[in-house]
Amino acid sequence: MYDPLHDKSPGCDEKYPDSYWADVAGIPPKHEGQLDRDIEVDVAIVGAGYTGLSCALHLAREHGIKATVLEANQTAWGASGRNGGFVLKSSGRKPYATMQKQWGEEVMRGIYHEMCEGVDTVKSLIDEGIDCEQQDPGYIRVAHKPSMFKALVSAAKLQQKMFGYDVQILSRQDLHQQYMADQNAHGAIRYQDGFGINPLKLAWGYQRLARQEGVKIHCATPVENWYEQGQNEKTLQVLHTPNGIVKAKKVVIATNGYTPNGFHGLVKNRTLPVLSQIIVTQPLSPQQLEACNFLTSNVIMDTRALKYYYRKLPDNRILFGGRGAITGKGAEDPYFSKRLLKVLKTNFPALQNIKYDYTWSGWLSMALDDLPHIYQNEQQNVFYSMGYCGAGVSFSVQAGKRLAQKVAGQDTPNIPLYQKALPKFPFAPFRRVGQWGFFQYGKVKDTWL
Ligand SMILES: Cc1cc2nc3c(=O)[nH]c(=O)nc-3n(C[C@H](O)[C@H](O)[C@H](O)COP(=O)(O)OP(=O)(O)OC[C@H]3O[C@@H](n4cnc5c(N)ncnc54)[C@H](O)[C@@H]3O)c2cc1C
């Protein structure tokens, strides 16, 4: 599998992985095909995931700029077409209490506001007619041990107090009776918003909307080489693709966890690509559903340092996800999907005989400070947004909207997400050693501490 820390390119015209989403999504919408000539454009966007598509859509709608999107493989071939489909009011991994301590209440509220806008924007785009199998609202955080239930309850109380956020507290019994009988759950909290979708259909919907606004999308068009030509206002970014050269006044890097090794100095050593793995089981029979009392189609995540997440899909299959291999080379090892199945069975012992029909993995991008950053170079002609830390389905759309403002020369809110670069990883060549260390610590913490 493509490994962003080693490979120079994610490939050219690679097919979608054998995921459940690709199997059920139907026929992909049209795009402009591979770029087959040299072109000059105002704005080129590299990567056709949620970030790139949202940036293109908002540039066209709100700033009258019709961008050209260059995608190495297929629309949403990266994380946007492979994720768990949890639309959540969050991104990054930094708790609000830490933000408040570090930057004060106003900044913390500013960040919360951006997360809320992300979900609102996703909903309003879906309302324009995107069929993405949206499920009933509700996001359940399950405490995997009693001490974590206390921590969840205090986090919920802070959010209720600070933001008036509607958070329900559920004892183990409430959870088992009203939602599902997860045997590893020691209570939970439930947010009323947050919902599940088919992520690939969502991306295809964005693509349709963007093309209706005049955006050009070239798939099978990897940017393989990049240099600058000219000086000052006349500077052009020159992007080499297999069958055409793109000269652009401005370029947006929207490649997140799929950013190839050495792609551009602006993002070098600023993220850590991490694999997340998903399995999708056979459809559960009515007896199996009853035995687990699996009533809910809310999206569910636990409190482990090495988190597991799951949801019931519209056809009664269970999607179950967690960490994957450390390197691209190890990604296809069945060990990782078997491990997920084993944990699923400890949550729901009634599913002892269940098998999985699909498994795949994808790269997410971790940031050293646990926050996404939307930033640019000094000349204001190269921009990026990345570092969603595995929570980007909704916020990447907000990030795309803010990127569009930056490209159009407008100000963005004065919060660290938009005003500071992603911090560099110290000892960057050893990032994966650090990741391995974190996994070992996580295992100990989740079991013993
Ligand atoms: C398994 C998994 C589960 C997840 N589950 C959730 C979830 O349930 N909820 C949630 O909020 N978040 C989730 N995430 C995270 C979320 O999917 C991402 O944050 C989000 O999709 C990032 O979108 P993006 O457009 O920035 O990047 P991507 O969707 O990764 O798109 C980047 C694109 O750039 C292209 N590209 C790279 N290099 C080049 C190049 N040189 N030339 C041209 N194109 C290039 C790639 O081919 C790729 O298509 C999950 C991620 C994974 C991997």
C-alpha cells in the first residue's frame, strides 16, 4: 500500500479500495478526466477529498474563482472515501479544557464555533440534494472503564456549562436498554447531534455541486513535480502531471494524510500519517440484533487512548474501526482486521460466529499539537489545510471554506487554527518510533491505568 512517509506519489488512476462504501455507492459522477494538455489557471487545488472539493466549491460560490482540482487517483480515493462516516462537531484531539487553559475562553469558544459551523455546512450541502444515507442523529461516547465514565461526565458538564451543549448522561443500564448492550461499556454520554453517512457518496455529492459551479476536476492527474517560475507578483507555481503541465498563480495543498514524501517545503515534517483500519461485518440477523439489543444507528466511539469506533449501517451490518498497521507495507496484514473482529466480539459476545465481508484501511494525518491548521506561505501563493487527527469529515469542509477565504485574500477568524503553521515534528525521521511508543503506552493505559 502507498506509504506517504516513503513514496513520492500516491499512484496514478488507482482504483478505489475494496471497501463497503465503494461497493454500495453506485456509479461515480462525471469529471473532466485526466489532464492531457498544458494549462494556465488562477488556482490549482491538489487533492479531491473533502478539503479540496469544499475549497473549490466555496471559491466558486463565494469568491467567483473557478479553480482546477488535480487528483492523483479518483475523487475521494484518500481518507474521504474510506472513513467511518461519523459527522461530528469536533476535529483534532485537543480537549476544550486544555484549550481554555492555554489560550483562554474566547479562543476556546472561537474554535467550538468553527466546529459547529463545520457540521452546519455539511448539513446544508446535504440539503441541496446529496443522497448519502444519512442516519438518525446521535453520537455516543462509551466509557471503557468506570474511571472513564467519571471523566466523561465531567467533560459533559463542562460542555453543558460553557456552550449550553445538550449532552445526555447514560448509565450502563440506560445504554444497554435504550441503545445497545455493549458488554465493555461502563456508562456513556450521548450528544444529540453527530450522525452517520456514506462518506464516498457525500464526496461525490460535493463533486457534483462543485462542477455545477464551473469547477474543473481532473482525476488520474498526480502532481509529480513542483517548482516556481518568475519572481514577485509574476511568480507562477509550475505543477508537472503525467500528461500536462499546470501553471498556477496560487496552489492549495489538500492532500492531508496522503501528502507524498518531499511534496512541498511548506508542509515538510509537519504531520504524521497514521493508518486507521475498518471492518464491516455480514448483516446481522434479527436474532443477532435482538441478542445485542442493537437498537441504535447512532455513531459510537469509546474512551480508550487507542480508540475503537463503530456503528450499525442501514443494512444492519456493523462497521468497526480502530488503529491499523504502522507502515504501508504492513497494511494488508489480516492480523489488524482479525484484531478488530476479536474486540467487536468482546463487546457483543452474542456475535461469536459473525464474520466480516469487507476490510480496508486509510491514512489520517496527526499534528504535533493535536489540532488542524490552515495556513499559507509568506508570499500568499501556497496554502494548505491538514492535521485533522482522524476527525475531519465535517471540519475539512469548514477548513475548505476558510482556505477559500484565504486564497481570495480575506481575513479568517483570529484563532490558532487559522493563524499559525502546523508545528514541525522534532526528530522527524523517527516519527514512527514515537508512534510505536505511543501505541505501547496506549495499550498499558487502556488496560491497567
Ligand atoms: C479509516 C478512516 C476512518 C476515519 N473516520 C472518520 C470519521 O468517522 N469521522 C471523521 O470526522 N473523520 C474520520 N476520518 C478522517 C477523515 O476521513 C479525514 O480527516 C478527511 O477525509 C480528510 O479529507 P482531505 O480531503 O483533507 O484528505 P483526503 O480525503 O485524504 O484526500 C487527499 C487526496 O489527495 C490526493 N493526493 C495526494 N497526493 C497527491 C498528488 N501529488 N497529486 C494529486 N493528488 C494527490 C490523494 O489521492 C487523496 O485523494 C477517518 C479517516 C480514516 C483513514
